[in-house]
Amino acid sequence: MTAIARRAFRGELILFRRLETLDALLRHARDVAFDAFDDPVRDEGRLDSGLWRKKAMAARRCFMTSDAVPDLLSALFAELGFDPETTYRDRAILRFQPGRPACRTRRLRDLPPHRDSWGSNIMTQLNWWAPVFPVEPGATMEIWPAYFDRPVPNSSAGWDIEALRTAGGDYPLLPEAARPEEPGDPVLIEPGELLCFSGAHLHASRPNRTGRTRISLDLRTVDVSDGPGAPNVDGRTRRTAYDWFHRLSDGACLASAR
């Protein structure tokens, strides 16, 4: 297990700067965003909300299915020192968080407080987050570091990945928790910087009421080399989403390696 993973699984938030491969990935993300919008951050206030949602979902799909992204991600994790034989990744998401209520949908919205490990049920999961355009305190992600090893009431015991796949649009996308009384720490990093943190950290979208769109890259990886993961203090999910993750070296599914 890499030193990065060991630090994250102890609860550290790890920031990377000046990664050549990240710069290339962000250039590609910005190209996709500008292919969809004249001004990706401000167009939600200028376009009909239905048209904006259509364009944002098209850009999201374009990035997710891009032939360039797998090679860019492989190069990024090689630069970070991860073994492509023991590192598995989920799909990279170009996330659009709109600031106008009319532009929000099931997948284009503020995300409530959650631990990603409630959904995947994998405690060796790392989360990676990078802003594509500058963020501001009212439109970014927030993290509650004090809750890394403190349980919070949540809906993971009643959430089922198979139900998500079969129940349709009304089923929750992820297990959720109530927002803590104290505010989370806003993630105020610059484009060109990359944040790594454990999937067990409690985090959320800071509710965006700015009228502008926050656009970021979200990615999850799993390290299957020897070593402990993060503590599971309150996750009660019944299944494990191994099939979300595919090996960097050859695309093999993690489910087939279990």
C-alpha cells in the first residue's frame, strides 16, 4: 500500500500541486465544458433551465465516455506512484453543481452529507477531487474532519446498491446523513490542485446559492495491496460494490478478482 493511502486511511487530507498529468486532464475537462457552453460557470443564468440541464448532462456523458480519459488517468496515477496492478478506479465524473434551483436534477445538484464508503462498502477507497474552474466558499465541497472516526446517524442500513439499479429514479443515489450543526470545512483549492482523502470522510456539497455553476472532477480508487483501510465507524451497507471499480493496467473488474 502506498504512503499516500496509509496517510489517507488515518484521516489525513492530502493536497497535490504541480502535477503535469493533472494539468492535461483538466485541459481536457475544460475543453468538454467549453464545447457545451460559451461560459460554463455563468451560462446557467443566461440559458433556459431545461436547455442548460440538457447541455450539462451531455457534457457529463461526453467526459465519462471520452477515449482520452483512461490514458490520462493512468498517467496521473503513475505520476503519483500507484501500482497499476493493484489500483482500481471508478469512472471519472465531470460534476456540475448549479446555483439556480431550476437547473437542479437528480444528478445535477447539491450532494448531502455522506461517506462514500457507505455506498461502496470498501474501506480501502480513496476519493480524488479537483476543481476545473475557480471555486468560492459558497460553491464548493465541504468536509467534516472531526467526524472521520465518530459515528453519525445515517441511512446506510436500509440502502441497497441492487435497489438503486432496479428501482428507478425515486431511489436515493447514496446513503445520507443529516447535516451536522457545525459547518464543514470548505475545500478552497485552485484549479491545478488535487485533493485526496479517504472515502470514509464525511463530506458534502456546500449548498450552492450563488447562481453560478461549480464544476469539478470526482474520482474514486481502491487499493487492493496489503494494508488496513479506514475505520468503519457507522457503515451498515449490506452489499459491496466491487463492480464499480476496474484495474488501471487492463480494465479488469474488481468483482472478478474477489
